[in-house]
Amino acid sequence: QVQLEESGGGLAQAGGSLRLSCHASGPPFSRYVMGWFRQAPEKDREFVAALKWSTSWTHYADSVKGRFTISRDSDKNAIYLQMDNLKPEDTAVYYCNAGNSISPPHGGEYWGQGTQVIVSS
């Protein structure tokens, strides 16, 4: 059973930065794809970024490309989302996701509980 736990959300001003963390526990993650999704109020959940645990492959939504960076720490079984130059439209609950594949807009099988990010203008 894979368990995902997010942390690092909070309040930031436009142009500021936040770093989200997702700690994973369960089976070995070497074959998994892991990533981040977000859901703003009254909107559908949307893909943000993903990486393959065992390669250097990463993928980003156009809306965050050049501003957000996804990374991993194999020793800690964790992935991160560094969010720079934040915009008010980045306000959402951010979810960590993992599975055999991530095919936007669809995520993998496993989801965290989510962490709130609020960006003020």
C-alpha cells in the first residue's frame, strides 16, 4: 500500500516562492511515475508536473513551465515541487500523486490528502 503525505503549503505573495514536499511510503518506487496535481475552487483537478523515479524524465503543464521545478530525493523517498514567481491563479489545493503511469489529465493510482497554497496579489 502506497501512502503519500504532502507538506509545505501556505500563504505567499505574488512573485514569491513556496516548496512543497511529498513523502512516500510503501513498495519500492523505482518503477513509478510521481507528480503533482492541483484543484482550485470550483474547478477540475489539473496536472501540474511529473517525473519518473528511475530516470531524468520530467513533464510540466504549460501554465507552470519555467516557474515550477519537480525533483526527487531517493534516499528520503520524497519528491518536491519548487514553486517560484507564484501567481494568484496558482492558488489551489496541491495533491501528490503516484502510480504506474500519469497521463494528464489522469493521475496514477495513489493520492495524498492535499496541501493548500494561497497566493495573494
